[in-house]
Amino acid sequence: MAKDKKSFLIYCDIIHTVEKLSDKQAGILFKHVLNYVNDKNPEPPDLITEIAFEPIKQSLKRDLKKYESIVEKNRENAMKRWKKNNATACDRIRTDTKNADSDSDSDSDSVNVNNNKINIDKINFVDLLDFFNHTFKKQSRVINDKIKRKYQARLKEGYTKEDIAKAMRSCSVDKFHKESNYKYCTLEFFSRSETIDKHAFNSQTKNNYIATK
């Protein structure tokens, strides 16, 4: 765990693994997870624990990398604000990692996927809707305010629109989602942090994304 990081995420889909374990095995697994996140460098006590823990371990590593990236972004933003000649207490960025990069910079970096352009600095929901419909061959007409707020919350947490785009593109070539005719691929689905984590940051996703560009 990173210094001063007092919590960690466990994703709901591990239930599919844990349900196959006995209560005793599940307890051993949970204890092993706690030892790992508390930097005790535990060795798996048996093969079952080792196999069950591996996907959890990889997700914890991805979350830690993302956390450290957000912390670094906050540090850089703080330095910029403190260097302003007219800096005031209101200008200074908070150290909470959920408040990353709230500057109103005019930069307009972008990602192009199949000629669909999504700006990185802020979400243009018309572009997002067009990109979603194009990717999944759907005809959604509107993004409601609740879902818009969820996307904005993801940006504040440090995700980018490139991450969202990668998650969508990954699901568009995923066998499960293709065979289910993208039933679960909704605008709300991609506004979830766990969806972006799962489909935008693992190595298989990266390869699928590059291969389909």
C-alpha cells in the first residue's frame, strides 16, 4: 500500500471466485488480502489461496498505480497554484486524491477512435453519445443528468476520457458482450469506476484496443 493510503477496493465480481470456496477457505483468503495490503508480504498458505488471490492482487496493483498517479497530479497542481503570484488560500488545491486536476486550463488534448473525437479536458456529452452509439451500433438519444454527474465524478477521481473510450472499445470486441448483443453495455455501465478499471487498464484490454484502432 502507498504511504498514507488507508483503504482499498474489492470488486463485486470476485464473488464468482469466493462462492466456490468453503467458508474456511474464504476466511483464509480474506486474511491473506489484509496481510498483503498491510505490506506484510505474506506467502499464500496453499494453492487454492494463491490461485484465488491472484486476480485480486492484480486489481490492487492497478488501483495503487492509479492512486499514485492521482497523488502526483495533485502534487503538480499544488506546485502550480503555490507559484502563482496572487495565490490565496482559496486557490490552493486540497490534498484529497479525489480532487485531482480541477484547473480550468484551455488545453484541448483529444483521443481519436474510429474517427470519433473525444476531448480530454472536459466531457462533451454530445460527442460521448455519438461515440457510444457508433461503437455499439445503438440509437440512444439522451444522457440523463444523473449519469452525466457520474461521468464528471470519474474525471474528478483522475480518470480521463481516453480511459472511458478504451473501456468502450474493449467491450465492443469482448466475446461475452458481442454474444450478448451488448446487452450490458449501457451509458451508465461505462460511468462506473469498476467498469473502467476492468476494461481499460489490464494488458489484454490494451492489446484489444490497439488491435482494433
